[in-house]
Amino acid sequence: MENKEVDILIVGAGIIGTSIGAELARRGAKVCVIDKGSVGMGCSYGNAGWMTPCFAMPLPMPGMLLKSMKWLLDPESPLYIKPSLSLDLASWLYQFMKAMNAHQARRAVDALVVLSQKSLTEYEKLGQKYPEIHFQQKGLLMVSKTASGVAAAVDELNYVKDLGVPGKVLTSEDIQQMEPALKSPLLGGVYFSKESMAEPLRVVQALSKEITSHGGEIIENCELKEIIINGNKVEKVLTSQGEIRAQTVVMATGSWSKSLAQQMRLRVPILGGKGYAMIVPPLAQQPQYPMMLVEKKIAITPRENSLRIAGTLELVDQDFSITQKRVENIKKGAREFLHLPADLQVQELWAGLRPCTPDGVPLIGFHKNISNLMLAVGHQMLGLQSGTGTGILVADLIEGKTPFVDMNVLDANRF
């Protein structure tokens, strides 16, 4: 690659980076997106594939304190924090606990629902243009075998129904009629009728086509080496393939954001939350709907010729290793609800790091110390769900337009 100059340099070619790149390229900006690997092969690859405004919940919701204290040191729990003598972790946990209040959660949910709904509208348009992403509006089931699980699903419904997210409470009989693939007995659950799904990698690839078709460029296997700051601006970026100068630099770097920010002496408190996903052959009784198994925090996504089973959250920072016991626990949890064969064949196993802020809300906006550095990081488990909305929001901010969402909640400088 020769040294180049562009309007916008986006670091990271996952769902967030390609969404931003596609929107800016459509608006006529000269865009370059770089990634140290291949397009969409980071955290976006292992996404459950859901576009679900009903799940616009930050991690530190009210009531999570007692649950988290019970879960944090249990390696088999849905949420696990790997013990570490780290000041960064201690600070992150302090902010996490501080965010567990009803007022902050309400503001966060309101903003995340708006961002997710904007994204869902855009994904529907993208699906019409690129049928290969397999966009489908089947709705989503939350199912439970316990009274506490049903109560949690109903609470989720009550939390979002006034924000334009329709849903209804289901009895055990209702669920069995809708989804015969589920084992009985069930106690009940909730059905959200407008939620959608698509193939996450194909979504990122479609957005990449949007970038290049509007004159933008994507450079894979291009590792960022150094960011040169002059005064309060990024002057240029040095990469493994050459030097790039840009009017605006956008960080869409997921779980790598903290270490990248440290190079610029900035504080971006993001912790990597490891999640797992496995692809298995279609079941004899293949589910028809995407489902959340409430007690187990396991996501089930039916695909054309397979089934995706995803779950767990290990706050481990940059540890990409696979813990086989966690994989087995996901299988065990799914088996309680679905007729999985005893010799279940895993065609593909993935583990990746979701970028988690302490309050569970992304950091979006220009950094106060570097005037041409835009942050778009920390989308936790909501990257695909809020991706295209983030693209529009970032493009609006760069162009100086009034944002469509409360930026006090998403403020890039709030920590």
C-alpha cells in the first residue's frame, strides 16, 4: 500500500466499523477501513445474529448486584470474572457496581432501544438489497422452566413495551404450540413479534460491498502500529502497510480499544467479555424461532442447514483461550430445553471477546483530548443489534448534525 490521504480512516472492520464506513461512503466521504485481520472475522463473526431491541439492556441492571456476587467467582455461571490483581479491573468493577441503579438503567435502556430500532430499520433495507444476509423477521422467544425465569422475561417485556417494542406473555401451552422443538415441561415465557435475525458475517460482508461500491477502500491484514499526535489532533497513522493521513480517525476496535487508547495516553475502560458460539447440524426437531433460554442465558438461532448455540460471558480481558468446561455447560443447558443428540457433533466452535464498558453502554463521540478522534467502541453483546444505527449516529456527529439519541448516555468522555 502506498501512503495515502483520506477523509475518514476507520480502524476495525467488524460490524461497527463497516456500518460507519458504509454510511459515510454513501454520504460521499472518502473512506478507508483497515483491520489487522479479515473483514468480519473478529467478535462480529460469533454473534448470535439477532436484531432485537427487546434486549437493549446494559449488563449492570438493577438487581444484578446479588446475582453478580454469586456468579462472579463461579466458573460455571452465566457471568464469570477471572480473578486478577489489576487496578484496571478493580476500577472497572467499581464503576460496574456504581451503574446498578434504576435511574441510570432507565436512561441507558431508552437510548439503546432507540439505537437498536434505528438499526433494525436499516437492516431491513440491507436485507432487501442483499438477500444473501438472510434477514428474517421471525420474532424472538424467551422461554423458561422456572417461576423466576418467567418473571425475568416478563420484567424485560415491561421494561421495553412503552418504547415501541411489542411483545406478549405466553403460557407453557402457548410456547409448545409455537415451538414444538422445545422439551416439556415449560413454565412460560414471552414472545417479541418484531425482532429479527440475519447471518452476521454476511451482514458485515454486505456492508463492505456498500463501502467499496461507493468509492471506499477496505485494507485487510493491516495492523495499526502507531498513532502520531500533533497538538490535539491525530496527524497520521502508521500501519504495517504504510502511512495514512485522515481528517477524522474513527476507533471501532472492540475489545482492543483499551490498549490502543493507552498508546495515546487516553483512558477507555473496556474489558473483554469472552463469549462462545457453536454451530451444530440441524436437529431432528429443528427449532423454527430464535430463542433465549432464560435461566441458562443461552441463545438458540436456527439457520438454513444448521443450528447456532451461543452463550456465557467471561470477563477475562485479552484471554482468547477456550475453556472446554464452559462449552460443555452450554451444551448441557441447551440439552435441558432441546432434543440434542447424545453424540452432538460440533461443526464449528468459536470464542471471542465482546467489548464491555462498566455501565454496559457504548462510548460514542469525539474524544475531548483529541479533536479529530471519534470513538465508537464498547457495544458489549449488542454490536450487530446496534451496528447500523451506530453508523448513522457517527456519520451525523462527524457532519455536525443533531443526533437522534441522547448523547449524554453514550458520551465518549463520561469515564
